[in-house]
Amino acid sequence: MTLERGALLHNRYRIAEILGQGGMGSVYRAVDENLGVDVAVKENLFTTDEYARQFRLEAVILANLRHPNLPRVTDHFVIGDQGQYLVMDYIEGEDLRQRMERTNFLPDDEVILIGAAMSKALTYLHTRKPPILHRDIKPGNVKVTPEGEVFLVDFGLAKVIQGTQVTTTGARAMTPGYSPPEQYGTARTDSRTDVYSLGATLYAALTGVIPEDGLARAMENAELTPIRKRAPKVSRRLAAAIERAMEVDSDDRFQTPEEFRKALLAANSKTQRLVEDDFTVAPAPAETPASIEKVPEGEAAKEESAPVGVPLMAANTAPITSPESPRKKRRKQRWKFIRFLLYMILIVSALGTAAYYYPRISSLLSTATGTSLPIVLPTETELASLPVVEEIPTEIFTATPFPTATNTPEPTATPLPTETPTIVPTPLGGGAGEMAFVSERAGTPQIYIANVDGSNARPITNLSDGACQPDWSPDGQQLVFVSPCKSDVDILKDANLYLINADGTNLTQLTSETEGDFEPAWSPDGKQIAFTSLRPGHLQVYSIYLEDDAIIRLTQSNRDEPARQPAWSPFGNQIAYAIRRYGAYQIWTMTDTGQSPERITVSGYIYWDLLPVWTTDGTAILYTQRAADNGVRFWQMRIAYENRGNVGEDVELGALPVLDADYSNDGLWILFEGTDGNNRDIFVVMADGESRTRLTTDPADDYDPVWRPAP
């Protein structure tokens, strides 16, 4: 659960604001009330032994680092089952992503200085005993302080190399455009992995465009666009150095960050003679431009959700002249005269070529704002032009008590009837002992509720256009569903979302989109419903806030990369979804505000991965898989979150097809749609694949099953 502003953590740290959210928790700015200074606090909500060990290792790594371009941990503690926390120096300033959006693109000199500072930090990390790899270098993890100092932050994916063994603070993860091919699992990561990511970061800073993805380039599905094709004024030597750092084959790159640093400094006559203390850049203006103002809470940055190879900057944003680097007092007086001559040359050159000069302005895919921090999950973003749906009566959000007769438990002394099925937990699944599903037994698809042994099935909808794709509110009192549903079709082009109480009362239309809203998923805190929509003309994931009816778009992929089927993590701070990339559907995750998209499954072009659902403890994702060329056979796969980026394992739930699975509240059972012959019915099976039992036997098709939570 996200900590509220003003909360006192560990009797010492007063929460001031939320700075970012990610897969394992949030990041906060807080005040250390003992010392009266601002600190950054990073939380880990995954309390399993493995995640706790990884999080503690991150604290140990940072606490032992001493370098002017790296942050430092000052405290680490655990609070029962609530989570783990890192406390670190709060680094004020803007990250490189914000800087790029403020100035559209960075000048050569500034990129060289930032690259040199980062290379210094990486050289320090790689030469530790044992060596440390960062593995997550991108614009959001490079900070510039108000004094112009440059910091490399966020060690959540760092890897410690001890002999032939490798210790990782987080499982392998990739940021499309910034990760080299080996980080997707094609080979072991090493020092050259960080060289590639730094090169990609500098590429984006120079051009305002995320470079083509490393894995796509390795598979010959894409080619790296030369820097000077996107930004003709970049010097040839600088472009060549960065492009060499981004070679697909690691043997063709600079072999160490130190080699890369020397090549960067040699690319410009101004930087060739700089000493190490000169690696600072101009700070952001004291007056924060409107383009990087802090956005309202709940809106967040989406740097990595932008498709690679496309612009990061806004098309309607005028270029801002990059600030001149600060003149240091210790520089020799002769530099003043040299600068004067350089300025005069630049002015004359600009006047002579004004007719041909044009600003490099790119279209906006993500506008980042907010303040990031060391060891952070990515910062918050401004989501512009939030569309609003029609007002929904407030009474529909009032939990309607379920009829007493349905939930009255039997006295404990009453023996179970002899015909009781062999599924023995009471109530089965640890919830309300009921399920919702769709049945066509009335001629059109309608929502039914039944006991988890299949008995007492009764419809709660009777819509002429049908109803399907139900999902429960967390309190088990309401259902969100989709209509019209003429049959169980894949994409419902004219559908909208509806709410209804569990007793069939208070039917309310939630959206009124003409293109189609479907595949709803209710958030664990009950405040949002994520869904798939055709609003932009192709499949994308959206979310509606029930408190004010605001609708935001969470995914920003293009028409060739449809995104759909959102599924909330049990903590409510992460969403799994299916997206088609490079011709095949894969399972990815993002934060609840659309940040930090991360690939979870790797199935290549042979299989499609669809319909993700989280385990109740958030440590794994169950998903449906089928052959890309066969739409009939479906089977269930499972992948541990810590193994993301690898291949999952078959759960083996019995005869195929098996799809649309849903974990029970206690995590011990799985509901799913399957067949025994030609009829589609609802089945239940233990999570380990044992005790498969058919729950519905009507001749009509039954599908879309979901467990009912306990009231």
C-alpha cells in the first residue's frame, strides 16, 4: 500500500511526496526528522526471502560505494510484513530525460561531458572487487544537480560478479532501445553491456529519438539509424564514437568505459584538454519551465513506453537554446580569449546559414515531469488531455450487501451432505465460495453467479445485446462487465463497460465509447478499472478512475504493436498485459500509471502469450499460450517474476484447450475454461495441476470464469 503524505516511517522519516512508482513499490521524498534533511526512500513490497535478499544486496552495494558521480545509502530497515526500505541521499535536480524534453536535444559539448562523467562512474563500478555492473543505464537514471554535477542512479538491476558466480539485485530486465541484445538472454552481460546502454542514452540525448532496439537489430528486423541522419550538425567523430559503443556484437564495441570516455573527449577540441574535475554541465534554470512543471498526483512519466526509433520531444515545443557550460574560476585566462573567438565564429556561421537552419523538433510520445532520485523507479509523467466519461451516479459505488441467504454459513455441527463433491476447502478458494461466469444457455451470453461446485447457477443480467467478460470488485459486491456481446468474440468493436451489483440490481453504464471498450480488470484497491480500448483506432490499455470518472491511456504503442488484456498485481502498483511485438504476442508489465514497460515472457515467433493473471502473492504470472499458426489449442504457462525475460513453464492442467484462467483468493486453486468433448465449460483444478473437476455441464457454452472475493 502506498504511504500517504505526512506519514511517519520508522519513527524517523516523514513522507513529503511520492516521486515515482514501479514494479516492487514506490519511491518517496521524505524528511529525516532526526537530522532535518531531505532523503529519498525506496520501498520493496515483495517480502519473500529471495526478494528481501536482493533488496538488501542493493543496499549493501550502494552503502559501500564512494564516488562523486554515485549516490550513497544511509539506512536500511524492514517493517514486518509491510516491506523493506532503503534510505539514501536525496539528489535534487532534473534527470536527463527531463533535460532532453526541456531543450529538445542536447548540444555536442554537453553530451560529451555527461558521457565522460558516466564513464568515470562505470569505470569505478567495473573495477571494484568484486566488479559491479549497472545494467539499467537510460536517460531517467542520469541526474543533473542544480550545481551541474552528474549522477548515475538506480541500482535495482545491478549485478555483482564474484569469480564465476553472478549475484543480481534484480532479475534480468530490459528497456527497449537502451538494452543490448545480450541483456535479452542471448549471452552473459558484462562491462560492455553498460557501454552499449550509455551509448544508447547519449544517442537519445543528441537526437531526441530512442534508438532502434538492440534485439531487433540482432535479429535483423531493424537497423540503427545513423546519428547524423537524425541530427546532421552532430560532429562525425562524436557520432562515430557513440555508434561504435552501440554495436550489436559486444566484441565490436569499446571494451571498457574508460576507452569510451577517451573517445568521447577526443571527439571535440573543447573537451580534449579537460581534466576529470571539469565533468559538469549547466544546471537547469532556476525558473522551472512550464514543460517540466510537476504534474498532479496520479499522472506519471512514460519514457520507456515510447516506441523505439521514434521522437521523444513534443512537435509543438519550440527549441530552447542549450545553456552555456559554467566557467570555472580555476581555468586559465587564455580560455577566455579562445571562447571569444569561438563565439564569433559561431555567430558568423549562424548568420550565413540561417536560411537553411531548421529546429529538430519531434512529436510527443511521452512528456516526463516530476523529480526523480537516486536508486529510483522512473519519475512521474504528465499525461495530457485526459478524456472524461459521462458522470456516473455516486450510489453505484456504494457496496450493496449481498442477500443474506446466499452468504449464511452452515452451523459447524451440521454434517456435510453425502453428495458433496471432493473439492473440500470451505469455502473453496478462500473467498466467498462463489464464481461468476458467462453462459449462452439463455440464447445470448449473460453473466451468471454460481457456487464453486457449479450448483445454484443464476443469471444476474438479461440484456438483449448480451453480457460477457465479468470481473469482481475487490469487496465482491459488484461486477464490471462488457456489452454488447453477441458471442464470445475476440475483439468487441462496439462494446462498453457496465457495472452491476452482485444481486443483479443497479445496472449502470460506465463508458460510452463508440469504438469499443472491453477486457476490464478491477484494481485491488477498488479505485480504478483498467481495460482494453479501440479509442485510438487500435488496441491500447486504458484506466478509468471511479472517483472522478477520468480516463487515462496507459500504453503508447503504435498500430503495429497492439496492447491488451490488462491484469493487476495484488499490490495494485503494476499491470501485466499482452502486446504484439515483432509479429508475436508477449507478456509485459508496467506500473499502474503506465511507466517502466518491461518484457516478461520470451516465446519467439512460434508461440503467442496471452491473458496474463498474477499469483496471489505477486511472485509469478500465469498466462495462456498457443501456437502462432494455430488458434485452437491453448495451454497454461507460468513464469516467476524474478525469471522475467526467460521462457516460462507449462502448468499442465489437463486436456486442451485450457484458457482464461483465474487464481483463487488463497492461491491454491485455478478456475479456467476448457472442454470435455465439444462443449466449453468451467473447470477447477489445484494450482499444481491435480484434481481437475468440471463445474458446469449445460449443453450451452460457459466461459469467462472469475472467483468471487469474500465480502
